[in-house]
Amino acid sequence: MLIVLVLVLSVSGAFIFEIRKALLENMRQQLDERGVYLGATVAAQSVDLIFTNNLYTIHQLIKITMESNPDIRYLFITDSSGEILGNSFGHGLPEGLLEANFIKEGNNFQVAHLPTNEGLIHDIAVPVWEGKAGMVRVGLTEKNLLANLRHLTWQMAVVALSVALLGSGAAFILACFLTAPISRLVKAAQGIAKGDLSQRVKLGLASKETYLLAETFNYMMDTLETFTQEIQRQNFELKNLWEELRAKEEMRTYLLQKVISAQEEERKRIARELHDQVGQSLTYLIISLQRLKETVGGVETEEKLEELRKLTGDILQILRELAFELRPSLLDNLGLKEAVERYCHDYTHKYQIKVDIQAYGEWKTIPSEIATTLYRVIQEALTNVARHARASQVSLILERRDCEVMAIIEDDGCGFIPEEVLSEAQGRKYLGLFGMQERVALVGGTFTIESSPGQGTTIYIKVPLGGRENGK
């Protein structure tokens, strides 16, 4: 009888251990998947908040997420430079936590298991807007997971012990009936340990106690399978929600492209109106004033008419310059190279800053969308030099290659710290730089700034052509 008791307890212990091991691994995997979803959800909700530097709403988002998810141990959001925008600690991060997990290149998320004095922490890092806006870090604790696992283990232990105690009171003859069913239980437990939650125990001739154990096991597995299916259903719904969020982001990008395109068309229309209608009217007024001067006598009258004629000429020149800045006709008629050269010539005359421009390759076949983007970015960059850099000279290099175009703008001005300025740009203090980044990103290009105080500034722009034909 003692041998039977020891045998049943040993097999039941192995059975419980295998189930516990399988459940722990499965629960941890589900906890990781849940952390990835939570990180992705917070990342999607915080894109606009980061760009607008809305720290209060970021803290509210963190607070609400923490309150609705008791498994979260911590949550914090950083910007693209690694600066903390909000965290759940209420003060600075624990030492070494920020560096404990980084997203590897090409990954949509990164999971790290961090051993702490509170137990194992599942640290999940998710990029915000492909890492351009920042990163979300979520730390999930195993406290509830282990508590549920302990409760389930105790239930299995109680069931196994009850069955063992019942079996130990049977005679030696019943031992032969107990061996086969227990073997089936072990086999089922091993199958569950391999991830097969469909395992069920089917008994033939066996004792009542063994049937009770098998029914309890099957009931437990039915419950676990139902729970797993529910989790899978929720994960499917979360996946659909993620796809919906991604579709909305694609729509936002599409609408932004349409807005910029509409702006350029409106600039073109206004420039045409200023040049054609208003310009012609002022030209006619100048001619009329000249004729009136020739027909009207009196020195004072002639001086007044001459003054009016010169004033009208100045207004006409200002309108022509304004029309050129709104939409240079050279960009449509001759191409990007000639339009930039004309702008640099006028820029030097206006600001007394020398611009050395060098262009390589064929520029007349550049797609109009890319040409307009490069022209506006160069225009904004040179305007920033005149306003902020206190530079005496600017170097501009344009290069057309087989599959990409490149622009380099370099000045000898006072320089700045790019990370600080770009961070403030997201807070709407330097919208020009952020607008340049947005324009380049919309045509699939890269925008890089290198600068340091007292060392000037260099801007690198690369835009892929991607086989696009002219005008597309």
C-alpha cells in the first residue's frame, strides 16, 4: 500500500510539474504578447502627443494605462533622442533601466527579461512612428501570473493528493488497474508540456479514483483550452485594431501629401495672378503716368508724376519678387538647378551672404514632386541661415545619381545642438526644421543635421528616385 501511495504521488508530482512548466512558459509568452500590444497601443496614441510636446496628456495616458492594467510594473515614454517625456515612477528612472533594453535595427519591438529583487520583469520596447518620434517601454511583472499558477498548482496538488489517498486505501489487486491509467496521464502531461493543449485522458478499465483524476484533468484542460481560445480571440481583435491604427496613419500621411500639393498649386495660381493680371495693370499704370507726365506742364506736377511712376515701378518689382518666391516659374520651365541658382543669386543680393552652388548631373528630368520638395527645403534652410546662423558664406551641392538625388547645405555660422533644437521643434518652437523633415519624409527621403556650437551647420538630404518618371 505504501508503494502504491509513493508511486501515485511521484507520478502525480511529475504530472503537475510538467503541466506547471508548460503553463508557465505559455503564460510568459502570452504576457510578452500582451506587453507588445500595450506598447504598440500606447505608441500609436502618443505619436501626436510627442510631436506636440503634450507632456500632460502623455502623463495622463501613462496613468490610465497603468490603472487599467494591473500587471504593468512601470511605463515610460522617450523621444527620439532618448529623453524621458513621461514615466510611471513619479521621479527619475532606476539606475540602468533606460539602457537595459533597446530595439535592434529592423525589429518592430524588443523583449528583454530583467531579473530584479521583485522577480522577473518582462521589459518590452516598442518604437513610436518607426523610432522617428521616440520609444515606449513597458515593464510587466509576473506577480499575478505566478499567483494564478500557484493557485492552479495547489488545485492540481489537492486533486492528485486526494486521488493518491483514495488509491492508497485500495488493495494490491487494484494496483495493476492503476498503472495503465497513470501512464496515460503522464503521456498527456508530456503532450501538454510540448504545447498540445488538446490532450485528453481516455480511460478503459480503471479504478474510480483514477477516473476521478482523469475527469479532473480533462476538466482542467477544457477550462485551460477555453481560456487559451479566448486569449487568441482577443489577440485577433487586437491585431485588427492595430491594422486599423496603421491604416489611419497611412491616411494621415496621404492627406498631408494632398495638403502640401494643394498648397503648391495655390502658390502657383497666386503667383500667376500676381505676375499676369496685377503685373500687367501696374505696367499699364506706369506707361499711363509717363504719358501724363509728357502732356501735363509744370515742374511740380512732373515731379509728383515721376515720384508716382517710380513708386509704381517699385511695387511692380516687389510683386514680381513675391510671385517668384511663391512659385518660381523657372522651376516649372527649366528645372530645379536653374530655379535654385536664381534663388541663390537673389538671396546673396538680399542678405549679403555669399552662396557657392555646385550642381552635378541632369536635373531637367527630376519628378516635379521631388523638385518642389528639394526647392522648398533648400529655401527654408537658407532662410534659417539668414535668420539664425550669423554666417558669412554658404556652400550648396546638388548631385543627381542613377537612383537618388542628394543635396548638401553647409554654412560657417554659429551652429547649435541638433538634439535640443529638434526636440523643441516638436514643441512647435522650430517648426521650420520639423517641416523640412516632414517634406523629405513624404517623398521617401532622409534628412540629417550635423552641427555643434561655433562649428557651423551641415544638412544632408537624400531622396530616392525609385524609377519615377518626370512629372510623377
